[in-house]
Amino acid sequence: MQKSAVIHASINPKLKAEAEVIFEKLGLSISEAITLFYQQVKLAKGLPFEIRVPNKTTRKTFEETDEGKGVVRCKDEAELFKALGI
């Protein structure tokens, strides 16, 4: 199959660099990774992962945690388990 289509996209440079490290570990070029994504979109007839609009409770939780409300910080997993009661 001839490859002649070009994709131009702007992306956060940090995200791009982090993803490229993973692609390299997987032995994929950026073009191969994008082609793989497009193939999965084609097969799934949509995005190859679930995307949902957060409900009212989830949106409220996101807003509150972004403001630092209701956030519990633990120094390690033992403290986390104790805070969770497990």
C-alpha cells in the first residue's frame, strides 16, 4: 500500500517525548504507531478505547480535587491502607 498521506498535528512536547520513548521500546516508529492507531479505529469503527463524558458527581470530584479539596496524602502504602481502613 502506497504511503502518501501526511498528517500535521500539534501536541504537547512533553507528551510527545514520553510517548516516543514507549514507541521506541516497542520497536515502533511514530509513523507505525499512528498507522496502528488508525487501523484500530478502522477495526473498532470508532476509538479503540472507551471515552465517556463524566457524570455530574465525577465532574464535581475533579473540580474539588483540582482545588485540593478532599485530597488525602499518604507517605507510603501502609499509611494509605490505614487511611482506607484495610
